[in-house]
Amino acid sequence: MHIKIPCFHNKSIYTLFLTSFVFFSSVCHGHIRDYQTTRLKSTGGAGAGSFLVDESLFLNPSSLGFFDIGSLYYQSNSVDYSSDSSLAPFSNDAKDKAIIASDSKGQNAGAFGYISQSRGDQERKTFAVSLARPIGEKSSFGVSYRRVIDRQYDDPTNQLAISSERYNEFSIGVTHGWSEYFSFGVVINDPAKARDNTYATIGFQYFFHDYIVVIGDMSGDYTQNISDTAIYRGAIQVKFLNDFFLRGGGFKDNKRDESGTGVGIGWVGPKLVFELAVQNIDVKESTVLSRPKQEIKETSFSIAYKF
């Protein structure tokens, strides 16, 4: 049997080494995902057409314009990510923190947030601001700004960064309450292409009864093929015992070739709101993204004080 042995030139060897290094770095340290609140983890990220307060910084900034309250929000997120890849199986964990303050009392509403995320030798700090204003009795317009700082460390213990990137990302959104049962929203994220995170989202929320809500979003990069970059999200919320909310949802992301499900429960009191959610994400193997198959489990807890 004749076996053909390939001949590598120096440049080919260097390219192969570099590709392997990037691949194994991706294996050993999970990619930092875009931040989501505890509620969003339970709904698979859906909610662009919902009326939300703390989520206005990272989803639809206009939704904040429908409220007349203040809010202090704290979230802790635990992440377990693993891969059974035959090349380099691994299992790691990480923790995220978020603090958000918002004030929607008055004609103009605003919010500020600080988020800290880490995955192995990677770290992300995000400073976010959103502003919203009603435009008529049933509509609101909003804009958000996020300063994202990504760092990678040679050794996380000595905090010596070998690379650092900074991004200035904007989002604009509109929310319209069609009736007391139906609302929808439209969001354009990163229109300036600051972080290769450009997409448009249209979402809706529909009340079947006072205790059942259906939520759905569809997103896509309008500068590319929409079907190749489409993200579908859907969720259902059920109210019970007057103060408790049970949520479940899922998503499918064609661009990143991943899917996931989430479930959560919340309690809403006169002043305090408690949320607990678990989200499971299945990341497909991708040679284009130098990424192995991964399984991610995120457990999130948050508490908010409303005033």
C-alpha cells in the first residue's frame, strides 16, 4: 500500500502550530458570552418586546421608558463549561457579577450598569448606560451605550495581560404597546460594527390571560445573509400564587451554531424581587471558529430593590 506523506514548508508548519494553539486555547478556556440577566437566562434571551427595567442596558433600551420607578439590581452567575472532545477534554467553572441602577421617574429614564465576567485566562469588564423617553402614550424610544474591555492573561494569578481590546457599542430600540395584551419591540444592536455584533431584533409579548404570557424574538445580521445569522428565541411565563412567576424558554443561534434552554422562577414583592434561573447551552464543534463541542450550564441568582 502506498501512503503519501505530505511535505510541510516552514510557513505551513508555523500556520499549523498557530492554528493548533488557537484551537487548544479555545478548548481550555471558554469564550465569554454576552451578558444576560437572570430573567433573560430563564427565557432563552427572549424579551425584546417585553416591558423590562434592568434588562434595558443589554436588550431593548426603550422598555425603560414605560416605568415610573427606581431599581437597584445585583446578580451573581455561576458557569460550568466542559467538553468531551477526544483532542483535549476539559471541565472548568467561572463566576460573573453584575450591578445595575436605574431611575425611570420623570419624563426621561436612565440606567447604569457594571458587569464583570471571566473564563479561564479571559476577562471582560462592561460599563453600560441607557436612556429612554416616551414618544406618545403607547410608545417609547431608547438608546444604550456599552464600553466593553476584553483582556487575556498569560497567567491569571499575576494579572499580567498579554492582550487588551476595547469596544464602544451602541443599541437603539423602540417599544410599542399595541394593546393591554400585546406589545412588540425593535432593536438595532451595534450598527457601527464596533465588535462584530451587529444584528436587528424584532420581538413580541402576548398575554393570553392575566397569568400566561408568550414571548418571542427573532434576530439576524442585516449586513449578511439573514438565514445564516438568524437567532430564534421563545419563552412562556406563568403566574401563580399571585406573586410567583415560572418561566421557561429556548433559543437557536445559526450564526454561532449553538442552541440552549432555560428555566427560572421569580418572586415579586412590594419592594424586593428575587430571581433564580438555570440555562443549558449546547455549543457545536466548529473548525471555522477553531472551537470544540462544548456544554455550558449557567446558574444565576439576582435580587432587586424597587423604590
